[in-house]
Amino acid sequence: MPTALFAQKQAISQLKTGLPLHGGDSLQYADALNRLGLLYLFRQLDSSYYYAREGYALSHRLRYNKGIADAGINLGSCFTLFHNNRLATRFYQDGLQRYRQLGDSAGICKALFCIGILYQQDNRQNMAASYINDAMAIGSRLLHDSAWAPVLTGYYMVFAGDSSRQDSARLALRKSREIAGMYGDRQTIISTDLCFAREQMRAGKPGTAVQDLTVLAADAAEGGFLYLAASAYGQLDEYAAIYHLPDTIQYRRKMMQAAMDGGYRQLLIRPAAALYRYYKQQGPAAALPYADVLERISEDREGITRQEGGSYLEVLLQEEERRTQRLSNALQQQNLVLESLESRNRNLLISFFVVCGLLLTGLIIMNFRLVHFTRRSTNRQEQLNRALNEKNRHLQHHDDFKNKLLSILAHDFRLPLGHIINASQLFAREDIRNEEMREISSSIASMATETLHLFESVLRWVKSQLAGFEYEPKPYLLHELWREVQEPMAGDIQARALQLALNIPGELVVQADREMLQFVNRNLLHNAVKFSPDGGNITIDARPEDDRVIITVTNEGGIAAADIPFVFDYKIAGRYARETGRGAGIALIICKDFVERMGGTISVRSDGRSFTAFEYVI
């Protein structure tokens, strides 16, 4: 079952199941009744009429104008299918008036559409055109696409026979079909396809029309849209009668069955009358069931008068014969008009095609020359653009490198050099003692060493930034690399009573550039030693994960939470260093650059007091 058919059947089931939950007198209950009346309209007319009537009565008791208007439109639709145009018009007009009082533009559009279709079925073309045009004017601005599709179909139904608007009518029908397909609205899809089948007949393609209608009728019957199924079989019956096709009786039976199952009594008249006339020729007994059907229809129709004393059955048979004759005459007239148009336009078409051929030849020649010229210009422009983009890329790279270098020099070299200058100025004092002089000398030496270390780091980083540098990783035992880094700092570690734990498997191999990796390891261990309290613990862990290696350096120092986002940021380089006064900023920036050049990542986390962990993955 198509998804759209299942969705509508599921909506009906849910509404019927939920009716008792709304209570006997509530706005939700009235809306549910009106919704069921609408969903049943093309499925089962008596059920649609029942729910519309109940919703109308409940809305009146509740003085619920929106519910009265919705129920009135549903009742008008039911009376339209009952062929009681007087009551249909009354309910439609009442609904339109209430929608206008409520300022409900969508409701106004729906009511105008229904009235227009009613007048079109009553052959009052001018009135129908007026209402449909008003519905189009409102709906094109306000309605959602899914509600807009039926209005477009109505526009086609009203103006399909107007030669001045046939193109716009067909365009509206195609647009309606497109919208219905987009939203899976199977009811509108079948309705529009029935109209397309009629277009096929008008174009003189009865075979295609009959084939499409056969599929549509079966599809509508399977989905429970009995009114559409009966209409499709009715069209098949018309075309079979006109073109003397062999399946006329079959189509009439199926139309009659669908109309009976759906309670569409007016649709029963034509097939029942035709079948009665057909079987009457074979014998009264064969025609008896159809006579009973016609008799029941006659009893159900109130206010039907008998013409010239004849029986209702005879009236129906006469109406059917006249209707068939009118359709045949209309088709013959249409064929004559088409033949006349073809004869008149043939010469014009030949002349038109000759002129078009000459113009097309000239345009092809001009277009060839223009394309050739444009292609050469485009190629030259693309070459210039590529060269310009390459130069811009190099300039941007050099500009970024310059900004980084200036930022690093401005922040990380200024602080230690300033300390050295300030300390050296103390030697000019005459009252300085030897012990103070030794401390100042030791401080100057320490700052100079630190500055030299920073300078070497910057040189290494600058070298990596220069053109021609290529990253060529090789395998190294990670444990040996860290042992090598640990040896120069053993004195500082022992002097401060630090506990260093090296948790690295002896067979763990890492693919990297040795100098870059050792630079990163030295700086991370250097910072861990420098920022750890005396007697603190330093842990170096390494573990493999897939094809990567994760190295974590942990110490008992802390970094403020506000500083962590800027630890590796050259634009705010030295923030961590400025607050500690110990020069961590530039080294960490270079560490991050080296790790990323080796295809890895580096991060930091800290509790701000007694725990900091630097972790990189390569």
C-alpha cells in the first residue's frame, strides 16, 4: 500500500479512536468530527455526511464559529455530491461569510474554491471563473503548498475549456500534480491524473488515456477513494462508448460497484441505467437487479418530479441517451476544429521552420566563434588567477610567519633581558655586599642561560618555517629518547628532591623527526621540573593507541583556568610566562608547531593548583 494511502487511513483510525477522549462537548471534539467528515468525503459519502452533520450540530451548541464554518463546507461538499446544489450553495455561502468574519484567509480561499467548482458543474461559467480567480488571488499569497494544490486543480477544471486560458490551466494542473507528488497527497495525485487522462483524449490519444485510467481506477479502489474510482470507471465508460471499445460493460459494472460501496447514489444512475438497457435486450430477468437499483435511487431522491407523466426510470434512460449523444457530438465537433487548424497552420509551420533554420544556422556560426574566443580568454584568465593565488598564498604565509616571530620576540625576550638589565644596574651601587653581588651574578647567569635556551628554540623553529624544510619521520625507541632528555636535568631533579617516574614500555617505537621530538620532550620535562614544588612528583606515561602513540607529562604545579586557552596561542604569547616569571610561553608555542608538523596534536589540562598534564599524540 502506498505510504500516502496508509497515512490517511491511519489518520482516520486515530481520529475515530480518540473521539471519546475529547468529551461530548468540546472544541477538540468538534474539530475531530469535521476532520473525519473531510477525510471520508471521497471514501464513503454517508459517513462523511454523518460526521459533517454531527460536527455542525455540536459547533452550533458550542457557538464555535470556526467549527460551524468547517462543518458547513463539508456539508456543502456532501450536498454537491448528492446533486442538491441549492443546499450546497447555502452551506458554502454561510461558511464563506463566517470565515470572513473570523478573518480566516485559508478558510475564505477554500470556500471560494468550493463555490467556484459548484458553479462550474452547474454550467455557470462566469460565476465559476469569478470565484476561482478570487481563490487563486488569496491562495497564492497565503496557503501552504499542500493546501494550494486543490485550488490549482480547480482552476484547471474551470478554465480547461477556455481557449484563451488553456495554457495557464494546463500549467496549473502540472503544478498541482507536482505539489501533490512532493507531499505524497495520493487523493490529489489521482484527481490530477484523471484530468491528465482527459487531456490525452482531447489530444486524440484514446489508447494512452484508457491505459492510464485503468491504472488510476485500480489505484483509487485499492486506496479506498471510491468516488475517484467510480469517476475513473465513468471516464472509461464514456471513451469506450465513443470509440466502440469492447470493455464497456465491465467498466459500467465496476463504476456501479464503486458508487454503491461509497454511497455515491448520483454516480449510480448512469451505469445502472446503461446496464438495465443492455440486459433488458437479453430478457427481463437479467435486467431486474438493475431495475431494483434504479428504483431504490428513485425512492432516495426527494423532490424528483416525473416528466410528462413518464416513470422515473424512463426519464433516467432518456437523460443517459441525451448525455451520450452530446458527448459524441462534442467530440466530432472537436475533431473538425482540429483538422481545420492543422490545415490552416501547416503552411505557417513550414515557413516558420525554414526561417528558424536559417536563423539557427547563423546563431550556430556566431556561437562557435564566441565560444572559441571565450575559451581562449577563460584559459588566459585562469592562468593569471592561479599565478596570483599562488603569490597571495606565499605572501600570506610569510606575513603569518613574520607576525608570529615579532610576537614571540616582543613578549618572550623582553622579560629576561629586562631582568638582566635591572640586575646589572645594581652593580653601580656602592653599598652592595659581596653576598648580594654573588646572588645578582647568579640571577644574571640564570636569566642569560634561559634567554640562550629561548634563542636556540626560536632558531630551531625559524629553520622549520623556512622554505625547503621537509619532514622525514624515522622510527625511534621512545624510552631511549626520554632517557636522553632526562640526563641533562638529573642535577636539578636531584637538587629539588623531585620524584621522576618514567612509565614507557621499552619496545614502544614512535615515527617522528628526532630533533623536533626531542625539542618537545626537553621543553615539557623542563617546564615540569621548573613549575613543580620541591619534593613533588613528575610522571611521564606513554601508551600506543591504534597507529598512534600518546605521551603524557604530569607534574604537581598548576595553571589558572583562565590561562589554559592561551597556553599555545602566539597572539597572547607569554601570558603564562608573565604571570609566573619563568618563561614557558615561547617554548610551548614552538612545541605545538613541531607536534602539528609531525601530524599530531598537543593539549593541556590542569586543576589550577596541584595538577598539570601536557599530552601530545603523534
